[in-house]
Amino acid sequence: MSNLTKDFDFTTLWKRLKAGDRNAFNTTIGFFYKLLFSYGFKISGNAQLTEDCIQDLFIYIWENKNKLGDVKDVKAYLLKSLRRRILEALSRWDNRKQQFAIFQQEFDIVFSHEDLLIQDQFNKEKVEKLTSALNNLPPRQREALYLKFYGEASYQEIGEIMGINNQSVGNLLQRAIKLLKDYILLFILLIF
């Protein structure tokens, strides 16, 4: 999501959607589809499943617009709802409930090189080392980092999506960043 959307009044858009405004519904989809797909694909690893869950989510929203409550943070609501739908779909898809009970708490987000290529600021070797460092973080730390830096989510949104409090979000992010700094420092020391 761009900086332009930070000033957009999503609460009013949500109220219009709930009132049956088709343009508000389409605008909501337009604003959030790319973020939802990116996040959902990180969870499922399956583009078709992710698209199906996003479509099901928006169909549910439209069909139940009169029953929906007020939402303070539309982005967090949509991300959390999509996360739940994907995890439920994966659970139904594979009857090994025990495996997915663990997965629901700590699914594995894997950072790709494309996620880390930021305007050619890093050369290939640095990107590979950073990717390796990110992928060696514990799953919950990777998820929190992904939501914070790629999903532009606030601590409160991350906490709501992951089902933890703001302090836990801060702790997860702080530990993840410390581990990354330690890894990068080690990498620099090995170069020299």
C-alpha cells in the first residue's frame, strides 16, 4: 500500500460498503487485493487457493454487508479474515489436523529475493546473505517482520492479525531485528 492510502478514510468506505454502495465495495477490493494476495500466498504457497480465499472473503462481505459490524481498521480486518480462511481451507484440504494445529500458530513465511530487492541498493551477494538471515528467523518473527515492513501494518494491526498483544509484537520485532543485526555484523566481520 502506498503512502497515499494512509490518508484515505477506510472507515467511511467500510460504512458505505455496508450500506450497499457497489463502488465502495469495488474500491475496497482495488485498495487491498494486491496486499491480500501477497500475504495470503506467503501463508499458503498456492496462488489458486489464495485467489479463491480472497474471492470467498469478498463474496462473504458483500452477501453479509448488512450484518457486518463496524471495523476500526479495515486492512487488519481483511488480513485477519483472509488468514483464517486460508488456514481453514488448508485444514480441510489435508485431514491431518494435528499438523495444521501447529501450522495455524506458526506457519512458515519464506522471504524471496524479489521481496528484498529494494531499488538496486544491495548487490546480489548482500541480498543472498540477508535472505538467508531472514529465512533462518523463527516463523513468528518472520511473520511479524513481513506484516510490518511489507504489509505496512501497525503494531496493533499485527497483534490483531497474529492474535497477540502489542507488547508481544514489539518483542517479536525487536528480537528479529537484533538477530538480523547480529547476522549482518558477523557477515561484515567475515568479509574483512
